[in-house]
Amino acid sequence: MTANAMHRRTASSSYPPGTIVYDIVAQDVGRVADPAAYPAGCVGCDCVLIVPLAGSDPAWQAEPEALRTAATTEIDARLSKGTGQ
């Protein structure tokens, strides 16, 4: 997967890798990526890499302040969207 708009990776996120979050700016649900998956250009920055739950959309980078834990309804809706249902 590729990441959009390079930002710097944050040293610590309030969401551990694997946490399903809602990005209020992108208005999408995704999973927080493991730091090993971050692009090389993201070392030492203020962003979190988010991987889509379903589909082939690219990963994106989000500001930590724009994230919150995703609600079950948001997760279900994203999964349905990703499978074309």
C-alpha cells in the first residue's frame, strides 16, 4: 500500500497498532498500522499511518488529534462498503 501526503510519524500514538479508528478529517475508518509499515520518509513526525479495513484503497496518514475510536456501526458500514454490499 502507498501512503498519501507525507507527514512525519509521531513517536507515540494514543492508539496502539491494530486499533480500529475513525479519522474525522478523511471521514473513514481504518486500522492503525504497525510502525514497521511506515514509509521511510515518515521518520520522526506527527502523524499516524491508517490502513483501510477493506477494499484496495491506499493507506493514509492522519493527524493524531483527528482520530477517535471507531463505533461498531462505522466499522460495519466500512466493511460493507469495502466488499461492495
